[in-house]
Amino acid sequence: MKGLISILLLTFSFVSVADEQAEAIFKQLAPSLYQIRIIDKASGEKSTIGSGFQITAQGLIATNYHVISGYARYPQKYTLEYLDHLGNKAPLTLESVDVINDLALVKRQVDEGMPFFNIAENAPTKGEELFSLGNPHDLGMIVVPGTYNGLKQESFNDRIHFTGSVNSGMSGGPVVNKNAEVVGINVATSGNQIGFLVPHDKLKILFEQYQKRAPESIEQQMAQQLKFNQEKLISQLLSNEWHLKELGEALIPTIDVPYIRCWGDSNADKSDALVMVAVANCSLEEDTYIEGNFLTGSIEMEFRYMKSLKLGATKFYRLYQNQIARVMPGNKATKDDVTEFQCQHDLVMPTHQNINNKSIFCVRAYKEFPNLYDALYLGVSIDKDKQALISHFTISGVAKDSVQAFTKQFMESVSWK
């Protein structure tokens, strides 16, 4: 019992110290914290809210891109403003963005130098206590203690794994160490005390670029960032090892990178099945938010092996033709964002492979981001009566030469055993 009492007293003592430290940090930093608001001009009401923090004495404020994305895309529809810790409101201007790392720089008018957050020189150490600040659910600014758990391992673009409550409205708020230096920016939550932060070095890079030269056009800046990110992704995928694995009587590729994760399923437990089906799906479990339902930067590969157990060839053919109709692009962009798909149909037997495919390759262009496309490929085997392999991929926001190189590698990595 004494041991339990000692543990409880130690825990209470730790919580008290953490709470006191959090309160002191909040009092120190509150004048440099803001609620960032997107206001719909027609209604005069808030459309989006988030958090932000000042990083220069001259009024430059950091936040998340997704907080101000409506204004970035449709400045004629929205206005951008801040609310400070005293309840004052005033307009903001949008200065620069990093759409890949979900960051933005906005600016308020100042008459004299103001207090601001310092960005840390070094990353935290694993297990270090941090403090997340923001305005959850529009309830007022708070500070939440949490723990640094290093970078998320399965991420193409770096994200910090933070154990602490990052809630809606805290997006764009700073996460600081015990010295009140910014080490991350709130960006997302998975619930159950699992939060994700943008590392502070991404903000330092954006700030340094802005200091050297402000972008002439936010749209042009976003287009360059999207293109560079996808070229980097495809280049890494093509330069890494493509391993072949069995799926039924077929061989399919997997790519040896940690951020492409694969899952599988089958109906092998169904004794009354007319057709045996085995499915493998591999995808990049992150994407880049543009605005609304417009997401990009994703990649998905799916393979579906089917073998008739009790059906004749004609019925089996009809069944797997129905599976083809379910193939859809992974990116749910609208007609305001992209053109219609333009498709090319062909019969293909890839070099050095023993499979004949009916293939469909489709692309659609981004209307406001030149030379970026969504691509969809579907290959359907046509050389076996009672077996079939459907191989499919979608890539969003990619240049034509990159997707052509990926398509060639993909097609030549699929075969029968």
C-alpha cells in the first residue's frame, strides 16, 4: 500500500509541475497566439477557423495551409482575419505557403515591434515533454502537455508523432519545448492521444525562402511544390527494389519503401464460393490537401486474382468483367478542378512476361496547375479461361514523363508464375 501511495504522490507531483510549467508558458506566449479565421463574404460568418502564432516582431504569423486553403483558392469569396488574446480582430494578408507540409505564412499590420515565438535550432529528444497550444473547438486558447515520440516511420513527408490531445481548431498552433521554442506545428490527430505535427525545420525553410523572395503567385508556388513532390516520390519508387510476390497463380510487385503499405484479403474461408478471390492493395497512406474534397499526391496499387471453382468460362468471364467496372480513381476531384479522363485502350503483352492484358490507360489534367495530371491504369488478363488477374493503379498530381516511367515498370512487373 505504501508503494502505491508513493507512486500516486509522485504522479500527482509530476502532473502539478507539468501544469505549472504549462500555465507559465501560456502566460508568456499568449500575446503571440491567434485564432485564424476565414470569413465568407456573402454571409459574414466564419467558414473555417484554426490557430496561428507570430514568428517575427513585424507581424508575420505561421499557421497550417489547410486552415487558410479556402482563401488561398478563392480570395474573391472569402476574407482572412485574426482574433487575438484580447478579442481584437483585424485583416490578414496571405504571404506564402508550403502545401506539401501544410504550412502557410500570413501577416497582420503592426505599428511597432511585437513579441513573437522563437523557432528551435534542434529537434526534441525522444520522450521529451512538449506543450501544444491552440484553440480547440472555438473554445478559447489552451495549452496541452504531451510527449515527443520521434518521426512517424511510415511517412513520405516527415511528421512528428506527438502523444497529446490535438483537437479541431488547434491546427496551425505551435508546439513548444520547456524553453518556449517552437519544435512543431499542430496538423492532425488520430484520436486516443495520438497527434501529428509538422517538424519545425519545415517552417524554418519556408520562412527563409520568404525572407529571400516572396512568391509572385500563390497558385504558381503551389504548382511548383506539387510537381516537385510527386517527381521526388516517383523517382524514389522507381529507384528502389521491386519485389515479386505470389498472388494465387500470378506474380505481382511490391515496392521496398516503408511509406507504401500493403494489405490483403481473400475468400479462402468460404467453402461454398463459386470463385476464389485474393486481393492485395498497396498505397501511400497520405495525401496533399488542396481544398474541400480536392486531394492529390496519392498513389494506390491493387491486384485481384480470381479463379473459377464451379463456374464455366462464360459465366466466369462475365463475373470478372463486373469487377472491372468498380475501378475508380483514388482522387475525388471535381469538374472544377480537373478535366474529363482521356483514355487509351490496347492489347498488351509486356516485354519478357507471359501474360496478355487488355489495358486501359487514362489521364486527366489539373485545370489550375499546369502540367499536372491524375493517371489511372487497368490491366485485365485475357489468356486463361478460368483464371484472371486484374492489376490497377492510380496516381494523382503527377507529370506525364513520371507516370509513363511508372506505368512501364508496373506493367513489366506483373505476370503469371
